[in-house]
Amino acid sequence: MSEAVQAIDICVFTISDDRITDAIVQAHRKGVRIRIITDNKKIHDHGSDIKELAAKGLQVRVDKTRSHMHHKFALFDGSRVLTGSYNWTRSAALFNHENVLVTDQPGIVQDYSREFEKLWKEMATYTFRREGNRGTALEE
């Protein structure tokens, strides 16, 4: 990659791998616009880094259903997509059999971009407030 990434849209079940979280925070501090969509129940799991990301000012939205938001993909500048079975967890990195695909094929990237934007509009804005150790999902 010769040019710096300007925007990353992330749609994942959960993030609990501190190395991934650190990279996301570093990108955010460098001015990369980052939007995250995640599952509303997984935020409160032990080890989840979503609260930390929201507390650091990243835009986070969560589903409002009993079903899980189980996607695992990221879009980079709307021109590349990373997808696969890979959960963004330490267990996935160290123990699981996972797969990841990165592509810049326009049709595939457009399909994932449309899905992200659709979900972004449907999901609740998540704001971390110090209420014990829980955050609050707020409707816009």
C-alpha cells in the first residue's frame, strides 16, 4: 500500500485481541475515520475491547435485536474488503482454524459497502458511560 488509509469501516461480532485493538486506536489517532458495527451482547463479554474503543471516541453502533450481528469484515477506503470466518479474538489468532480473504474486486467491495451502510443506518449508536462497567446504546 503506497497511500495511507483514510477510512476503515469494521463490522465484526466482537473484538478481543488487544493487538487488533491497538492497531485500530493507532489508526484513529492518526486521523483515520473508523466506524465499527458490533453485536450488542458481545460488548459486555469478558475481554471485549469495544467499550475501550467507544471510550476513546471511535464511532460504534450495535444491533438492537435478540439475534447476533455475526459479520466479520472490514472495508478500507471503500476500495478493499477483508472478510472471512476469522473472529477478531486472541483465540482466533492462536488456536482456531480460520480464513481471511482480502480483495479489491469492485463488485465484491460494493456489495460489502452496501451491507455496511444498510447496517449503519439500522443500528443503535453505542456510547460508553461509566455505569459500573456497562455502556449505553442510544438511538440517534
